[in-house]
Amino acid sequence: DSATNKLSRALNRIAMLYPKQISSPQAVHELSKIAATRPEPLKTYYTGVVSEMKSPEYIKSIAGDRMLSSMLVNTVSITVLKAGYKTNVIPGEAVAELDCRLLPGVDKDEFIAEIKRAIHDPTIEISVLEWNTPGVSPLETDLFKAIQAVAKEEAPGVAVKPVVVPWFTDSHWFRCLGITCYGFEPVEVKPDLLASMHGKDERIPLTVFSDGLRRLYKIIARLTTA
């Protein structure tokens, strides 16, 4: 019953529980918009998301598309562990920090209650270190139209569609002030470079960076002359 043993058991139960597939109406709605742009069999998988959400086989079948499949699940990553200071001394306290990414529409308190039920140990205290409410800005704006127009010039035939992303940005601070904010990335980054995000070798090619700057400039120029 040491603190480290209790925490280890609790974290194992959480790791077995997540990622857990759930139905998020907002995520499903956005996913349906981009289903047509995906090659088969992904197109069929994403089109049938509502009816197939509860099937483990379905979730497994789309796992290869990390970006889009992350729009269908809540995720919990065990990222920080703290306990003890000496090998032959049993710690009186053990602490873990979890990075939880919840789909839009998921209630924070219900999620915490679910974690507590999974742990099933009232001696473990749970607190929220930071909480950001997911949100979206309206799409019927001059800014969004400018983004669409420039994207059409730069890459004809490529659709501009909203998606739920498995990370967070500073957009929520601006939205709280009533400012329209989009997480638009005017660059094409290959999967291997995208996987370097937050790593020691995080990078994009100089040509990609230059293209992104030029596209942002075109968007701002179009918007200011609209």
C-alpha cells in the first residue's frame, strides 16, 4: 500500500482505459465534411463514423491515419512522474501528471468522474492543473473567405475544411475576447517532419517556410483590400 504502488496501479487502470472511442457530435460533423477528400478505404471509414463508432474493429481500421482518427477519441498521456529521493526509502507521496485531450462537447467534470471510477481508490487525490475549453470561430467571415481564395490559387482543387486537431493553441484566449481566430497552417509538411513536432529535431524545410510566409502575406493583402 505504498504511495508508489497505489499510483502505479491507478495509472495502469487509466492506461488500459484510454484511448476510448466516444461519439462527439461536433467532431463527427466536421469529420463528415472531409470524408469526401480521403482516399478509399478511409473515405468509407469516415463516412460511416456514426454507425461504426462503437466497433473496436472500426477504430483499429483507421488507426493508421493518426491525424484524423484522433478526432474520434479522448486521449490520456502519462507524461510526468515524481516520487522519492533515495533508493532505500519508501516515498510517502507519489505524483503523476497526465496530458488529457478531450473532444469538443465532452464535459470536464464527467471526464474526471470517469477517471475516478477507473482508478477506484479514494486515497488518490485528483486535481486539474490547467483546463482550456475547446471552441471554434464562425466560418462566415471575410478572413475565412480570404484563406479559401488564396488556397485555391496556391493549390487548385484542394478543399479548405475545418477539422478537430489533437493539440491546443493560443486561439482560445483570443476567442474569449470575441476575436475570430483560425488555426490555419499555410504549409505542407510530410508525416515524418510532422512527427518531429516538440522533438529535439523539430523542423520544416526552408522552402516550405518561405511558401507559408508568402501565402500569409497574400491572405492579409486580400483581406485588407476587401
